[in-house]
Amino acid sequence: MRALVQRVSEASISVDGEVVGRCGPGLLVLACAMQGDTDTLPAKMAAKIAKLRIFRDEAGRMNRSLLDIGGSALVVSQFTLAADTRTGNRPGFSTAAAPEIGERLYLALAEELRALDVPVETGRFGADMKVALVNDGPVTIPLEITG
């Protein structure tokens, strides 16, 4: 399972001009299930995301987690994180999980974050979404959990 985590002051997702999810301050989490990912991975990914120390402490150092600051998360499915760009100019996405698996694992990730007491909103799986965000820092961290 892959994720791209962005520290944000605020973020929102719109579908057909309607805001369907928002957060902030906290994290925008773009998530992608990969072929072979199992049902155990969302809990591991959620724990990593919630405990990732990328928020400033009193000294201005990245030393606090989403849990430490009481922040929220906006979790968005993004299969393009599976892009294979090693050859040619057109990315391949054959390593992404099938849509039904991808949706199940993406929703499980959101639920696992909620179980850790993180307020979570989501995008809409498979929709043409518009993402608006104010990246704080900017801080953008790629994550990958396997197993």
C-alpha cells in the first residue's frame, strides 16, 4: 500500500462543484492499494500516518505527530500512485489493485485512522475529484507499507 502524505493547513475535495470532504490543520493522504495488498496493511499504514512526526514542536523542529497536535486527515484514493514510469512517456498502472480491492482497502485505511481517534473525511472513490490544499511547509512524504 502506498500513500503520499502532505502536511496541510487545510484541504478539501470537490466532486461536481460540491465539497465532499475537508480537513485541516492536519494531513492530506493520497492512498493507493497495490496488487497483492492484504487486509492487514490499512492498520499498519494508519498507525504510520498517525504517528509520523512531521509537525513542528515548540522549538520549530518536526517532532510532533498528527495525534500529538490533534489534527485531522482527508483521505483520498489515488490509483496513479501505482504509476510505472520506467520506460516510455505514458505511465502504466498495472500494479494497482483491482478497483473493488482498492476501494475496500482505501476505506479501511480511513476507518483505521478513525479508530486511532483521528477525525477523518474522505473523497469519493472513482470520482473525478478536485483537490484544493494549502501545503504547510511544504512537507510531502511518500510512504509504502508491504507485507
